[in-house]
Amino acid sequence: MSNNEKRAHLRKSLQTPAWISKLAADDWDSINLLDVSVAGAAFLVNQALPDGATRRFRFCLPDNAQPITFSAQVMNCTQHTYLAGYRAGVKIAEIDKGDLALIAQFIALPITDTA
């Protein structure tokens, strides 16, 4: 980790479709997952989310059709430098132990060069 790195957990980058919902609602809006760890994730969202807000998130890992759903607190949300929208960094608040194990297993997989 570099001296500027604040994350305590290894994250794995990926760009995959995801969904966001308010806690009490069951309507899901499309977003994109940018990276994931056992403690949090980063998403590309269309509208800025307020710091401290709690939302539900859902996504599927590559080669796994089982959706992972968790609630998380927005830690930061800033306009993305290169992509249209906002990058929201979230800290997982509540997640099923089985879903957490899937994330941990995914992160532990070695990154292979596909070029």
C-alpha cells in the first residue's frame, strides 16, 4: 500500500452492472460497480449521494448468477474524473455471511492477464 492509501482492506477492481435502492424501498436503479472489498465498494452513480446516507446495493460477481445484496453507508461521493457521473465510496453496514464469503473468495482469486 502506498503512503496515501487509506483503505485497510484489499479491493479488486471490476466494472459490472449493479443496482441501488433506498432502505425502505423495493425499486432498484441501475448503477455500475467499480471495485469491491470485504468492507466496502465503489460505485458509479448518476446523481451525487449525501455522505452518511445508507442505501442498499446489489450486484453479481463474474461467473456467479447469485446476486449479492448489502446495506452500506456512503463515505464519500465525488464527480468522477473520467466517466460521466459520481464515484460513491461505501462502507458495508449489513451483509449476509454467505455473500461476504463470496466477496472474500472473489478478492482472493489471482488477477490474470487477459491480453
